[in-house]
Amino acid sequence: MIGKRIKVLICINNLYVGGAQRQLQNQLPYFDQEKFEISVISFDAEEERTSTNIVFPPHIAYQHIRMRNLWDMFGWVRSFKEIKKLRPDVIMTSLFWANTIGRAMGILLRVPTIARYHNTIGYTSCLQKRIDTFLSHYTKYFVSVSSEVATFMIRELPTIRSRMHVIPNGIDLSKLNEEKSIECRNRITAELNVESDATLLLTVGRLVRQKNHSLMLDGLAAIKEHYPKIMLCIVGEGGNLQELKGQAARLGIASNVRFIGHQDNVHPYYEAADVYISTSLVEGMSNTQLEALAHGLPIITTETGGVKELVEEGRNGFMIKEYTSSAVCAAFERFVAADKTALRDASLSRAAQFDIRNTVTQYEKLWLQAV
């Protein structure tokens, strides 16, 4: 490979939802253009969306291939033709659908493949596991975004242990620091109509079952009984919005919750908040928790995925020990009693360990090993 750029094809399910897509967007600008020529292909049952979560750097080639389902022969043929044209030296895939298509193309084209795993959701059917098991025998390396995810996947597929690498998600600290502003809190609290002496909780994410906002609202109702000046800002959109609004009304906390939908720039909301909260059922390594830490926020969270690699109890956050409203309230009370300056310093210190450039460097080293 000396004297030429290594051609890397990155395959992903789609570009419009989820942490894997956001992490890809964060990484793309930092890969070494002199060493690597990167292309991205997304596969989806729908026609290409006019709006995605990713703005590609000008040097990144992107295309969408429509795949209706596993038996879509036209999609398979087009995928083969388009990937063959690219002549990749290595194919890296993310999420089950792209993991399946990309690795199958790797077998057909005799190209080494790297499969990435982002969470601990597991397989939704026996067929999924059989496909993944079969393809695992032809996969050069595996990547998990946290040690917890790696342990989970090795338990599912024991034969991949020696080929598993843990490369944690990263955050663009330099860009984030440019976007911080001391005026954010006053502006955002005014927009949200939050009193200056209220405690503002923040959560960012899709309004879907996996994020378990229902528990968050139950917990907020329990907190309000002891701390009436409590506010929760929910950034994100999704199918559970109306259900969650109805729950807030039934609990008598509608005036304590702000549903503000999707925001292109969430950083001002981190700057305005006092603490970040997550009640997710499943996470791999949360991008939003990384962002919260980088803004100096302590985190109240359920013990999912890579949380323990980000949050240390009592130092920069507080664990929700069980999925109950009282456990949420107890974690909040530990936050109230803690030294806020020490929490902020510890959060900033932990975030500094996850600079996006370190993440990119680890992927580049793995690509070189693969070819």
C-alpha cells in the first residue's frame, strides 16, 4: 500500500437518526486525506432523504443505495456494482443492515471488512444472529464503542474475542469550545421561561422507547414534591412526543417540562443547564453524555452501556440504581448535596480523555492493520 492512498469504504444503515450517524459526522473531517481516500454508502428501504444528519466534507464521496429488504436482488446487484467500482482496500460497516451488506460485498470482492457495534440491544430474531454468526467468520476485525458493548458482543459471538477492538466515541473539543458562550444561560432560560433560581435538567435524544423518557417524567414528578423549582428541557423529536406530553399533564408537571423539538445547535442548551439526565434502557457510549461532560455538566443516568466509562459516582455524576421514580429522585438529591465546582471540574477532566482526534487515530491504525 506504500505510495498510494488507502481506499476506505464506510457503510451505514442511514444518515438521519442515531448516535452512530452523529459520531460519523464528527469523525469524517479529521481523517488524514493524504493517507486515506474515504467513501460513504448508506443503505435504506426508503428513497434517499433530502435531509440528513450529516454534512459531508467536500473530499468525502457519498451515495445512497436503496435496499427494500434482505431479498431485494436489484439492491444487492446495484450494491455489488457500485462497491466494485470504488475498489476499496477495506470496508468498515456500522449497524446490522450495513454490517450485513458491506461484509457480504467484502466476501464477494475479497476485501477485508471491519464491523462496528454501537449498543447492547442484541438480535431481534434468530435469523439476524445466524447471519451475523456466518459473516463473523469472514470479518477481519470488530469494533465496539465501549468495553460494555464489547463484552456483550463477545458473549453473543465468542469466536470474535481475539479480533475485537474497543474504540470509544469521541467529541470535537476544539469546535465545542468555540461555541461556548457566557450569555447562553440567560438567553436560553429566557426563551424557555425558566426562573433564574430554578434548577434546569437537560436531556437530548430521540423520543423513542429506548430512551425511556417515561421514567424521566415519573422521576421529575417525585423530585418536584421536594424541589418545586425544578425544570426539565427535552431536546429531540420522535413518535412518543404526544404520549409524553399527555403523561406530563397527568402527573401535574406540564409546567415544569419544555419539549423543544430538534435543535441544529444544542450547545447553548448544555451551557444553560445545571445537570444532564438520561434514563435510557440501552446505550453504547452516549454522544450526548460526552457533550454534557465537555460543557462541565454532571450527569444523572441509568447504568447502561458505556456509562461507567464516562461517569464516576459522586465525582462527575450520579447513577440511577433502579428503574423507579424514587431512584431518579435519590440520584438528584445526591447531586443537590454535592460540590458543584468539583463536579464541573471532574466532568471537564473526563471529557478531555475523549477527544475526537484520538478516536480517529485509532481507526486509522486499524485500517492500516486490516490491509
